[in-house]
Amino acid sequence: MSNKYEIGIVGLGTMGSNLLLNIADHGYRVIGLDKDKDKVEALRAMATKNSNIEATNNLEEFLKNIHQPRAILLLVPSPVVDAVIAEMSSLMSPGDMLIDAGNSHFKDTNHREKSLKEKGIYFFGMGISGGEEGARFGPSIMPGGNPEAYEHIRPILEAIAAKVNGEVCVSYLGPGSAGHYVKMVHNGIEYGLMQLMAETYHLMKKVLKLSNDECHEVYKEWNKKEFNSYLLEITEKIFLEKDDKTNNRLIDVILDVAKQKGTGMWVCQDAMELQVPIPTIDAAVSMRDLSLHKEERKMAGLYLHGPEIKFKGDRKLFLQQLGNAYYASSIITFAQGMALLTKASVTYSYDFKVEDIARIWRGGCIIRAALLEAIMSAFHSTQLSHLLLDSHLHLEVRNKQADLRAIVEAGSRFGIPLPAFMASLSYYDGYRSEWLPANLIQAQRDYFGAHTYERIDEVGVFHKNWGQE
Ligand code: 6PG
């Protein structure tokens, strides 16, 4: 081993080793570090055929072999990030870069950046999306941190990122935790879109009683239209997959309990703090939570009866309405995520270029979709305050709202839970309402707690001794 590696990777799990191979494929020399000897050996076996690759389980050897200033990517599980940073930073030098490429909470990234700055080490929070395949052949990369230090790793990141029409799906996003914040919002949108799809499946399966093959056909058809997206593409395929154990369709033997690693919940928590409504994403997190209570749902179903499901309408029309409702709601979901980014940009001084975020989400990541071209164009005008006000996309939603209403109505009529569709429609209706019944809430607050209210005809704050002459 010699001092010849341009970048190091800590954590040789699925993501770490695939990124390492991706980097090596692009002509960069890369060294990996892991405490697990088997993982190190697996990479060393490849190193015999590829001189760009090396691996070790010795931290000092690892650090000694990376060009200075060092660029080191961390791909370790969130609970051990602090321990790994502590161990490594004591042996690193001023000017080195440590890039946390896991899904860390952006507030943790802020603390880590601040404490490493005191040692002269640049700490980066960097979102990577695209799963295993993305890591290996081109992910969407969302980096944030010091802009000058970024220049040092920019060529490597641009080489390994996904490309769309020759444009790279990576861009410097802003200081501090900007990259992790954008990845968190990406995941919130991911949750929202997945829940919307789950609701379309629920209607197809329980109302139209479609078979798995028929569901496959519907998603395949949708995916050909402007709705085209990675999530639709995999959903279409899921319905054909066979279970090795039973030879039945795998989808039918998967337990209806949805897990999460927390990023969806973090988005909702932060959106609440910033007072940016993202109700479709909130509904998605709540439904994953509700799904956890399998036994309780089973018991409650014995008591809490709903309406009988007997569909008598035009099935073809219903599917067409469902597709349009899905598309309109996806635009609304993206609009909520983009609104959160816009607010966070100011609150946390990230100074986001929302157009760039849409640009790097067009390829490599889980939420990549044809729709992102239109979203990117919408934010090309820096004056756009909200995606639903875009001259093209507002028409898409406005023209499809009747279908969204029809689907929400059907869900209510048949007792099918459609919280993401309902929240999307209510968001649309709330956002376009000049008047909302918030005056009543203000009156109640003032009545029971003297919290005061404002008036429509006079500036100031007022209080009434309610019920007294
Ligand atoms: C991605 C994904 C990924 C995500 C996992 C698990 O962009 O590649 O967003 O980073 O964290 O898919 O997410 P949940 O376990 O929370 O569903």
C-alpha cells in the first residue's frame, strides 16, 4: 500500500462498497475501511484485478494512504456516526474533509460541523439517493458544507453521479446541513408518493377487485404517460414477482405493516416547527404508524363496521380518474416539499436554489419522475413562491381536480382510507381559499384564554370579555 488514494470510504456495507466500486470505475483510486474483516477481504479480492481499489481494517493505515488534504466518505449507521467521528478526527489533519453520506438528522450535522470546524476539519452532510443500484451506477447526490472545500471533491462526485441529458445529478446545495436537509425532504416526498400509490392499490384491490396482473397493467399504462417515475416503474414490476416459497405472488404474502427509519417523521417534525403545512406527507407517516397496529386493527374491525363495497360504476372511467387523481396529488406532494425547502432556505440560511434541487432529483434518486422536468422549469423563475402557482402546473392540478374529488368521494363512500388523497385535496382547497374559518378559532382562543384576536377593519390586538354585557 502507498500514499496513492484520492478518497477514502468508511463503512463497506452495501452502500459503501457500491459507491467505492462506482468511484473506482471512474478512474479514481479509492480505499475502504471497515472493522469487519470479511468485508475488507471481499474488496481486497477485487483489488487484485483493479488497482484503483484497496481496503483495510486499520484506521492509521487507511489515513496514511489518502492524499492530503484527505476526503473521506462516511457510510456508517446513524447510531455510530459520533463514535466514528471521534475516533477518526483525532487522527485527521486541518484541511481534511469528512463527509457523512448517511441519513443523519440535519441538526446533528450542524453540531458535528461546528465541533469539527474547531479542529480545522471540514464536515459535510451529504444525502445520497438511489439505493444499492444508484450507489453502484449513479446516484443523486445532495452535498452541503463549506463551498471552497467542496471544489476538492466536486470532480469525483460529478463523475459518479447519475446523468440526465448530460447534466449531472449533483450540485453544491448550501452551507452546514443543507445537503442532509434536502435529503430529508426528498424522503418526505418519497413517503407521500408511496402512500398515494398504496391508496391507488387499495382502491384497485378492494373496490374494483383487480388481480395482481391487472394492477400491473394499470401501473404499466400510467408509467407510459406524463406520470412516468421510478416508483411507478418498480410498483408495476412488484405485482408480477413470484414468492419462492409458495410460488404465489410475493405481494400477497408480505405482511401489511410498514416500517420506517425515521426520516419521514423528521420532515413532519421540522415542517411543524417552521409552520409549513405538508399534510400529504404527515398522512403518509401516520398511515405507516397505523399499519404497525395490526392486531388492534384486526380486533377493531370486528366492531367498527363500514359501508358495503359494491362498485356499480364505469371501471375504465374510475381507473382514468384514479390515474389523474394520483398525478394531481403527486404535484401537490412535491409542492408541499418545495414549500418546506423554500422556508428552510431562509430560516436556516441555506440559500437554496430550488431549481437545482429539482434538477438533481431528475435522475438516480427514488423520487425521480418525468414531472421533475416541469418542476425544474417552474423554479427557473426565481420569483415563483409556490409550485401550485406555476403557470403550467397549476393548470394540471386545476384540470384534474374533478377526478381527485371523485376518488376521494369513492373512498368515503366505500370506507377505504385515503388520507394522502384527502389531505392533498384539502391542501389544494385550503391553499386557494382567501377565507378560512380561522376567525372562529381565534374567537374561541380569546373566549377561553384571553389570547386576543386581530380585526379585519382595524390594526391592533383586541380582547373581548365574552358573554359579559
Ligand atoms: C433513498 C432512500 C433511502 C431511505 C430508505 C429507507 O433515497 O435511497 O430514501 O435513503 O432511507 O429507502 O427509508 P425508510 O426506512 O424510512 O422507508
